[in-house]
Amino acid sequence: MTTQDLSAQSIVPEDVTEWLRALGWTRDGRLGDIAQSWRRGESQVLVPTLGSSPDFALRWSEMLTRLSRALGTDAAGVLLAVAKAGSDIAEFRASGQIDDTLPLGDASTLIDSVRRAIQASANSALQPRSYFGHSVPDAARLHASGVRMAQTRHGSYIVPVISRLPILKPEDAEDAVLFQDVEYQPFARRAMLKLAEGLSALRELTHSSSAPAPSRITEAVGVGVSSELCEAVANTLDTSSIADLQVAFTWADRLPAHQAPLSITLAGEASGAIRQVGEVLKGSPVIGRQTIVGYVKRLDRGEEDEVGRVTLRALDNDKARNISLELNDADYHVAGVANTDRRIVSATGVLHREPGRALRFSEVSDFRLVEQLSLAPSNDPAT
């Protein structure tokens, strides 16, 4: 990748400062919102932080030069390291009758299939469903249009997709704990995980000698398998020149993805089975279960009520939102303890998104306190 390619990924100053912090640099000064001074040993660098400043481009170039000298690389190497630290990368590798070229129609199909797979996974991150049809949330469209495609490589045909993980801050100080939560994943990461886990589950369903039971197919909806994902993969495998599709994942250093898939290969001969799974999912509407993590904001239960109503404050699409739940007696007691002791909780169920209405969680199970997490304020001096 070139410096220009990396600049197109919208690397922002905060990406650089987080990267420096991870490498052991410390901030030793700041000039308002214009710049920050960072130091490690005898090395010091000034990071410009105000993009609208008239000399921002000049100071940015100077920063890259200083970091290049300190780290023994060049400007492109610095930007590549920053990008890898703060971005997830999925490489779609097509193999078959391919050298350095690919029939234009097959190339168009591959790139369109990658886009559709990214969008399908973003859909599943918002609400796992077997079939989305035309009801694609704006957030999924925005995510698919926001990821970047890097250059392919010599001797193969690879579509590298770069998904930057934003560094988010709460709009309300009370919600800060949600962004500090070790279990929190930015939407961009959740969408990429759904892609990796969905492709892995799709391979398990379709690369065996026997057809999967319908129950196994519907269970896979929760991890990201959808009719749209199946169609995107099958379209690529049905081209004349592509025999197999391998998708390799590199997870951002800044946010390790423990136990996440690293590489999945889907064989061309499985195309028919993949389309069959897609047809099953298209004909059997299923909403998958998902887990949310947050804090109890409100409790409401009458003396004669069999269930209690709870408002949970949790992150949805990188924003803190209220989600209403109805809990049985035992779970409502746990919610009360969490509210009193200022503890974080998690719940698994079905998330309902209805236009013009608040988010609602139903069929709740596994409502529990999250160990080691509380609403105690952070004492991080670097913030």
C-alpha cells in the first residue's frame, strides 16, 4: 500500500496517539486542541490534532518524518502500522483459472459479492435474520460503503477490505463505562466478526457429505449466516474462472479478537449446497438471538405483577441507547442487585427494531452480572 492509499482510509490523529500509547510512548504535553507532544526515551514527536488548522498538513508530514526516524521505517511504514493497529482486514482471495488477470465479468461479480457479503454481515450485527430482503437498515448500508478496498497483489486476485475501528467517546458522562467495557466491540468489529463467523458456519453446513438438518441451518442465523450471505458467496463460486474462495482475516492490534476465525476456504463444488442453504433461510424467516451488555437504568414492577420491566442502557451501533426488557422474578432480582451495586449485566434474547419505537428485547435468557465490571469511574490519567 502507498502513503496515498493509507491516507484514503481516513487515519485520524487519535489513531496515531492510541498507536503510540500501545508502543509505550507517553503524552508529556499538549497545546489546547491543536497538538499533543509524545515521548519515548530520547524520542519526541508532536502530533497535530486539529484537522482544520492551516498548517495541519505540514505538521502531519513532519510527524511522519520524525516517527519514521525513530522507528527505522518510512512514512508509508508508519501509516501501515497505524492502520493495522486500528483496522480489521478481510482478504477475499479468488483462485482457479487466474494469473494476473480475471475476466471483467467475473471480477465485477467478485467485487459485488464482497460488497454484498460485507452488507449482509453488517445486517446480522444489527439483528441476525435469515433473510433481509429490501429491509436493509441505513447503518448496514453506511458500513458497506465506508469500508475501503486496497490494491490487489501480483500473481493472484485478492480483494483486501479494510474496516477501520473508530475510537468512540460517550455523549453523556454516565455512559462512559459502556465504552470502557472490555466486552464492548465497535459496530465495525461486530460486523467483521459476523462475516468471519458466518462464513465459518456456512462452510460447516455445506462442506460435508450429508445435507444439514433444517435446525442446524436456522441456528446458524445467530452467528451471521443469512440468505444474502449465501447468495454472495455462491455468485462468486459460480463464475467461469473462480474455483475456490478463501477469506483471510487480520484483526486490529488495538482490539484483539480472541478465538476469532483467521481463514475460511469455500470450495466451488459446494456452490449448489450453499444456494440450498440460502433458499431454506429465505423461505423460513428467523430472527437470531444476540447478547447485549449494559447497565440497569430503570426498574418498574407493581406488587401484583408477575414480571418486572427493566430499562437497560447499552450500546447499539456505537451509541448508548435504552433497551426495554421484561424479566421473571429471579432475573428481576439480579437486575435490582445490579442497579444497587452499580454492576454491569448481560442478557441474551431477541432484539426488536420497530420504526418510531424504542428498542425492545424479548425471550430473555442468561440474564446475569458480568464479573469484574462495574460502574466505578475510570482513573485513567491519559484520557
